[in-house]
Amino acid sequence: MKTRHWTAVIAALIAVGTAGMVAQLAWAAADFVPVPSLDKYLTPENIKKLEDGDIVKDTVLSSDAAKGDKGRGIGFVYIKAKPDKIQAAVHDFGTYPSWMPNVKTTKVTNKTAERVDVEFMLSIMGNEIQYTTIHKINPDGTIQWRLDDAKPKKNVSDSVGAWVFKPHGEGTIVAYIIDVDTGMSVPKIIQNFLTNQSLKSVLKALRDRVGG
């Protein structure tokens, strides 16, 4: 009886371990936004604008009758601080409500060296937006994130994004990329806000937070 008992326990542990490995592989292979080359955006003209304190941004909006509206925004800011100091501010999700525009609440639900899951509640133009994001922390400091479809969502269908940190002179050029698919429940003006106007306010807020 004892032998059969321990055989069953070992089999159960192997099954749990295998399930964990499968889940980890599924997470690793998930659809995070590809980190684009920044070279096409960082022209001498744009670098001069960044060094002068401007925010450089680019937005692409598209519409699909079946899938709804989608948008991609990419914005850049130059901050007079080293990448690790800026990354620490971006990683400090618990402080977002005190400095990140439109963020009402955050809650870290899972945290490892390579992954952080965060529940967000935003308020934009009187509309509440709720979602949970999975953040992938890469060895080079780049942060990629995507929505966790297994968690509750409100007024957003899908979104992925990334933070990229490029040393420049005595500081860092920070790129913030966001793709938003709001589906049919949020007006296009909100979608445009998320991928256009909010880029500027988010990057300015990060610069003010870091102090550069």
C-alpha cells in the first residue's frame, strides 16, 4: 500500500511539474509586441528635438469592419539619467497612481526576475478601463508587455507594448510603444487618446519622475 501511495504522489508531482513547464513555455511564446529598430525614428533632426526637450512621436490608426479599430503609437523622450535609474522608475508599478497620467490604481499580482503581472484601472475622459498586463523583463532592460486574456477586462479588447532604453550622451533616449485594440465598446476618440495624446503625457511624466 505504501509503495502504491508514494508512486501516486510522485506521479502527481511529475504531472504538476510538467504542467508548470508547459505553462511557462506558453508564456514565453506569447505574442509580445516586437521591439522595433529605433534607427528610422532617431534621425539627426529628431535627436536634436529630443535634446532640446521635445517629445517625438508617431501614430498609426487603422480600422477593420470585422475586428474594430486599432492603433499603434511610438514616442520618444530624452532623459538626463542612466538607463538603470529610468528602468527602476518604470518597474515601480505600485507608485504609478501618484505620477502616471490617468492611472487610478495598480496591483502587482505576480513578480519574478523575468515577469511581473499588474492589474490596472485607468480613467480616461470619464471612461474606466480595466485590465491586467504581463510584463516581460529582458536581460537588456527592454520591457515588453501584453494583456492577460485570462483576467477581467473593461473597455479594452487587446493591447501590447514595450519600453526601450537607449544610452545617448550623458543620458538615455526612452521609447514607449503601445498597440491598442479597443474593439467596439470605446469611442475612437479614446483610442486616439491612448495611442497619440497619452504618449506625450506618459513620457513627460516619466521624465519628471526621474528628474531628468
